[in-house]
Amino acid sequence: MRRSGSISSVCSSASEEDTMQIFVKTVSGTSTIPLTIPSTTTISTLSTLLALRHNLPETDLRLVHAGTHLSTPSATLDSLHIPSNATLHMALPLRGGMPPKKIRCSFKLCKDAAQRIVGDCGFCSGHFCGKHRLLEDHKCEGLEDCKKESHERNAERLNSERTVAIKGV
Ligand SMILES: [Zn+2]
Ligand SMILES: [Zn+2]
């Protein structure tokens, strides 16, 4: 059995080892990386390799083959029956591919989607939509504490807390 030589120019390393060529589409889908690797390469090795190349956080990198997430880090290309010249896709959870789970507004009856980052409340650790993201608007549990103190005293407290935090580092 001969491995296909139709894409021969990319890499012609000796084929004594059981290597195979695969192609990996980048997250943006604009370029394809040819890789010649042993068929015993694990998914975790492969994603480490790709993460390093692209300065991506390794933990965020997902590999997809034929619409299936390769989610077993210890599985080898061989064991996953990924054929030579297969194209894998790099995917990041936050961009493209599978959309992240929508977070709903934490406010009682609200069914809106929570806003990312700006909708997070640091006082009650809730996630809120645009209408409820202000402390007053979601009747924040942390608000009670805030109200007890005047704005000045609150600022003072924040300052001293910050100093403590710095000292504590
Ligand atoms: Zn809401
Ligand atoms: Zn809150």
C-alpha cells in the first residue's frame, strides 16, 4: 500500500516511520497548514503543537474532524481513523464553531440574554442583561452594603481594600 503522493511537494521526508500528512485549517479558515506527523500522534500533542505555532492558549484550542470534536486528548490519529490527507479544523470555543452557551439574565423573571463582561455584577456575582446590569436595576444583594455607607466612605474603603490587596500579594 502506498500513501498517496498527489501532494508530494509539501514534505518528502522518508516514509520509514509510519507518518501521515494531514492538513489543519486555522481558526479563521483562511489558511491551511500541512503537517507530516506520525499516525500515533495524540490529539493533545497535536493541539500543543498547533497552539505553540499560533500563540493560542492550548486549553482553548479544539480540533474538529468531519464535524466531530476530537475531544479525547489521549486518542491518536490512528485510533480515530483519521485518514492521510484529512483536513482538521482548529476551533476556539468563543469564536466560530460551536457558540458558547447563552447565559440568561439572573434577574428574577427576565428572559433576556446576559451581557458578556459588562453584565457581570461584582457584588452579587450575577450576570445581567442591558436592562438589569446596574446594581439598582437588579436589586443587587450587594447593594445593601453599599447603601449603608456614604459614597465618600465607600471610596475610602475601596482605597484601603486596594492597599491591603497589594500588601497581601
Ligand atoms: Zn434582565
Ligand atoms: Zn449585583
